[in-house]
Amino acid sequence: MRRIWQRRAIFCTAALAMTLAACGFEPLYGERANGSAAEAFEMVRISVIADRSGQILRNYLLDDLQPRGARGPGRYSLDIRLQEPRQELAVRRDDSAARIGYSAAATFVLNAPDGRRLLGGSSSASTTFEISDSEFATLSSYSSARSRSLQDISADIRNQLAIYFLQNPPR
């Protein structure tokens, strides 16, 4: 009985692979004749982003786009503006906040060396965090919520850049 299931699994995997190959599927981060997204990412210089959350987002982007570090001067510049609105979602009987909604919204522009705008886009993420009687617990909750949101934004910006470089490979 086990062999029958193994054969079915192999058959299904092979059928899926053939189907994806027939439809022209290409992995977004795969190697191509005209270069890969990772090679293009190494040419992007990420500008400084204001405030502490901007620094955190920039560090996530550096990790996502250039995990081995920058390789020479950037050919493209990535400029980002970050906004972080907060909203009270739950209120206690004494009118103090019990839960805060945290949102982060980033708008970005990828510029050519001559300053020409190549790509513009935006990304946002939101979550909530609990307000506790302990100031440390509240700060920890806020920090975790901010970190999760900024990681999501970084991954989304990376994907948008990968799609751009797939359609417009660097020369």
C-alpha cells in the first residue's frame, strides 16, 4: 500500500512539473541569460530613511537585497518615505487604550544614475499590539509589531523590484 502512495506522489509531482514547464513558468529569483534579480539587487543603493523605523526598514532591505554586502557603488538609487499611523482600537473602562493598531506605509522610487524615475510603488502592512500595565511589556509588544510590519514591507519591496528587473534587465 505504501508503494502505491509513493508512486502516486511521484506521478503527481511529475505532472505538476510538466504543467508548470508548459505554461512558461519561471521562478522570479532564478538565473537567466540576461542576469538574475540578485545581480540587479547588488546595483541598488538604498538611501537613508528618516527616523528609527526607517533605519530598521533600511536594514531589512539591505539584508533582503544585498545579503553579502554592497558590491561597489550603486547604479540605481532607492528612495523611501515611511509613515506610521497608530490608532486606538480598544479602550478600557478608565478610558485608557488597551490595544493599538499599528500601520506602516512606505512609498518608494527607484531612480536611474541620471536621476530618471524608473519605478515607483508603495507597500503597507498593519498589525495590532497590546497595551499592558508593564511599560517594558508594552514597549516589547510595540517593537515586535513594528518589526513584523517592516519585514513584510521589505519583502514586498524586494518582490516589486524583482519583477521590475525581470521585465527590464540591467544592461
